[in-house]
Amino acid sequence: MTACEVIMKKRNGLPLTRDEIRFIVRGFVEGGIPDYQMAAFLMAVYFRGMTPVETAELTTAMAESGDLVDLSSIPGPKVDKHSTGGVGDKTSLVLGPMVASAGVVVPKMSGRGLGHTGGTLDKLESIPGLRVSLSLEEFLSNVRRIGIAIVGQTARLVPADGKMYALRDVTATVDSIPLIASSIMSKKIAGGADGIVLDVKFGSGAFMKTFESALELARSMVDIGASVGRRTVAVISCMEQPLGRAVGNALEVREALETLKGRGPDDLRELCLEIGSRMLWLAGKADDAESGRRLLEERLRSGQCLDKFREMVEAQGGDASVVDDYSILPKAAVVRPVTAASTGYVRSVDALTIGRAAMGLGAGREVKGAAIDHSVGIVLEKKVGDRVRAGDVLAWCHARDDSSAESGIDAVRSAYAIAPEIRAGYRLIHAVVSAHGVEAYGTGG
């Protein structure tokens, strides 16, 4: 077969075989298929789509394009978690220690932030000394010894995804459900976990803008997991407003620690308990989500989740005194309030605008590899449904200087919509998707 034949077949809307998909992926990774032919293939997929079987075969071919992490030598159930990205999403910092404290092994390979979405690795690097670039041997050793490690992905893990995404980014083929699903799931499968819980977000601050598109993506990824023998569940959550109150790396670490101490924002706590309970269920540590939730709540009250966070930081070379002393985290030189111009109720806080404002302050990056400022960001005082009076503080801008603070203040103020009447309840979690189907779900936050 030739690349042109495979491209033509997909262009004409015909399903590809396992061998054809593996041929195109392997040829591209090895250099036999040039960028322009892969770009044509991606565009054909964008317009013609893929069947569930094709998407699963594409995912497997991508996962097998590089190293596959073997966790079989580590006793106990292994469960991974992935978020499709959002603003103020520091769930991994809370979830990992929380779930590991309940006896589930959490081997997590994470990414860095790009654009308005934050990256788990960038947040962790706010902690002095903490290393996220561990060798595979160090990663496995930490997971075996303390049940958790959160590290960066190695270049040898799913190289097909890196090369394909670089092309998708410049050929307008990013927003294709089969390509998104295979990109996410290939990395999760290569990571070696037995079970996978996905946090699929929708709304202004998320990649998927509507519930319907998030549901389609969630179903696709759950189907892929089932096809390769990985128990997979997806939680669909709303990202119309930022999660929690802190947006920015060191600020989010502090909020994560407050949550592990039982003092964090209600919406962050609720989402972590929902995802965490599903992780325990997949691992066989709980009979159902409700019993999993009760176990996690007990671990939070006992302080065991916080102890596990401390262990993780120490194991990765970080200064574990951060658990009790936030002063060692980077601090912004300037902290300025954003005040309300009118009286009423917060109708909306546009997550995308807040994310872009944080990026403008220096908390994010526009291109891969760019430097970020771990100290800057935004802390929200008011969220949807809150009563405000003219002059009340809506949020705080943490900036490196007065000039950037002024720009941040204007941007943050524009994210708030204040109305004379209170808005109906804001739903954080909308559905849970598993191999058994879709469970409608609704909770405030």
C-alpha cells in the first residue's frame, strides 16, 4: 500500500483497516511519510471522521509508536486521571495524594500549560527544589514506594502524538473528536495504568465549548478504553467560570494545600471527591462512588491526604515545609484589587477571559518552552451567584509590576457580568459516562 492510497480511501469516506492505520502512523514517525501527506490524512479524518473501531486502532498505533510503561511489577491497582484542560484546574494536585492515601497507586504523567490553560508540572515547580523530570526508573521507584508520582512525559512516550499534534496545530485540524480522543487516550494507555478517569470539561474556558461536544468526546474515549481493556470513566464538568478561586501557579498550589486541609473552595473539593470516588471504584477499593466518597472524606479529615502530598514532594526533591509554610512559595511584587462598578449579583465570570488575563500577567505561555512567572495570577473573591455592592473587591491581581497589574485589572473586570437578579444555580458536574452508559448528574459549585 501507499500513503496516497490510504489518504484517498479516507477522503472518500471509507473505513480504514488496522494495517492501513498502522502503516500511516509508523511511516510518519519513522520519516517515510512526509508532513504534507500526513497533513492531508489528518484533513481527510477531520472531514470524514472515523468509526469507533478506526479511532481505537489509531489510538493503539499511536500508543505503540514509542515506549510503553510497564507497571506490572508494582503491586496493587493503578489508576490514572486526565483533564481536558481549564482555568484554575489544580485537581491533580489534590486528587493524586487523596487517592494514593486510600491505597490506590497513582502513576501520573502530566503536561505543561499552553495558552490560557494551566499545566500541572508548572504548578508543582512553584515548590522550591521539586523535580518533575524524573527518569523512568525514579518514577517507578517513587510509585512503588509511596504510591504516587507526578512527572513530565518522556520524549519516547507516544512520539506519534507529538509529531501529529504539531501538524494539527498549523493545519486547522485540532478540533476533530477522533483526533482529540486518540491523542489523549494514546498517552494514557502508554502510561500503563489499569483504569482511567477523565475530566472532560466544556464551556468558555475549555477546549470543548458545548456539553454536547464534551459528551461526544467522553463517549469516544470511554469506548477506546473498553476496546483495549482499560476500565474508563469520564466526568463531564463545566468550565464557564474558573475552578476554585486561584488562577496562577504558586497561587494554585496554595489553594490545593488548603483543600487538602479541608479549607478549600467548595467546587474544587466537590470535583475532586467526584473524580476521586470514581478512581477508587475502578481500582476495586470501593463498591460504588458513594462509598468511595466516604472513604476519601475520612482520609481528608484524618490528615492522611496531606501527609501523602508531603511524601510526594519530598520524594521528588521538593521542600516539603511548603505544606505548613506558604511563605516559601514565589510571591508577586504587586497585589492589586479589582473592584465592582455596580451593585447586584455575579451573573457570570468568563473563564476564558480570566485565563487570558492570567497569561497576560505572565502565569502562562503562548508558545511551548516559553518562561513563566510562578508568582503571578488572579484570586477571585466573588463567583457566580454572589451578591456584590459597587466598590466591593471582585478579585485580586498578583502582578510583577504596576503596569501589568493595571492591564490585568481591566481584563479581570471585563470577565465579570453583574446583574440585578441572582442567576439560577450554577451546575459544576453535568454527567458521568462509563461503559454502562450516561448518568445524568447535577451539582452546584
